[in-house]
Amino acid sequence: AGPALAGQLTVAAASDLAYSMDHLADGFRKFEPGARLKVSTGASGSLFAQIKNGAPFDVFMSADMAYPERLAREGAADGATLAQYASGRAALWTSVPGLDPSRGLGILRDPRVRRIAIANPDVAPYGKVAKAALLAAGLWEAVRPRLVVGENVTQATQFAHSGNAQAAILSVSALHSPQLRRFGRHAVLKGVKVEQGAVVTKHGAA
């Protein structure tokens, strides 16, 4: 993006990147040693809305491809720069002793799982993935009264760490957070992949 050459690049990044942005920033600085990165994280849908409404971000790194594609289609981003940068995975996590997440989403029927944390399906791609997985497993209506919904993956992770939820469906990257790295057990959900895309915004391309 043009502003990088001027010294600062403002990035809107999906919350699942919160625990890897330092590494990404270090890699970027190898190519642009003089650049400064200002990163704001949040739910992809919320960042999408901000950019569409004129927020001065230069680059949008979403947790899916749909939001950056829409920005490009609606003229708020440079479609020529649209690229997939990662293939994310979702995981089932639990803190309940003896409960094995590798058995699949069916463990959420266990009465010891009083609350289940997910990100908001309306704005967070990993929340959409969680809802889709629960629907596919025939569990959505059964677990819906026990859901605690975070605005994004980071907040859902906080619910899990605080004990407000005994299970969660999160991005695998969230499991590398300081809060959950050595807490609870998890298993990657089979067949669930999230293509994550980035795009240079209209502001960044100016």
C-alpha cells in the first residue's frame, strides 16, 4: 500500500490474527524497514462496516474471503490486490476434566458443559463456522440456550479462559493465546477450513 512508503501502514485485522500479528509485522518490516504498522483488530464484519463507511485503514485482513471481496465489488478496495493469505481451522475446546473433544461436537450435550462460547455469527467468520458446524451436527437448537456469544474470537476466548464457558468453538490460532495455551483440551474440527483474504482498501491505494 502507498502509505507504507510514507512510513505508516494502518491495518484492520481479524481478531483471530491477534496472536500472530507481531510475527507478521516483523516479516513485513524486513521488506519495508522504515514502515510503522498500526494494527486494529476486531470482528471481520465490524471492520468491513468501518472501512465501507470511510475508516482510514490501508489494508484489510479478514477471517474470510467474502468481506474483502465485497469491499472490492462495492468500490471500497482495490480488487487487483485481493489475495488469500491463510487457510484457517476451527477447533472444539473444553475445560471439563475427562471430556474428550476428539469425540466431536456431541460432547456439548454433557450436562457439565453449562456454557459454550462462540464468536458472533453475524459479524465474525469463525462464529459463522461454529454455527454451521452445530447446525450440521443437529445440535444448534439444543445448545442455543447455553451459548455465550462474543463479539469476536478474542472475546469468545476470554469467556473460555475466565470459566464463563466450559466449552468453545474457536479458531486454532486462538488456542495459541497466552490464556489457553496450557489450559483445557482441544481437537481440530475435521473438514472445517476458513479461507482468509486480504485486500488493499481504496484509502490504501490512493
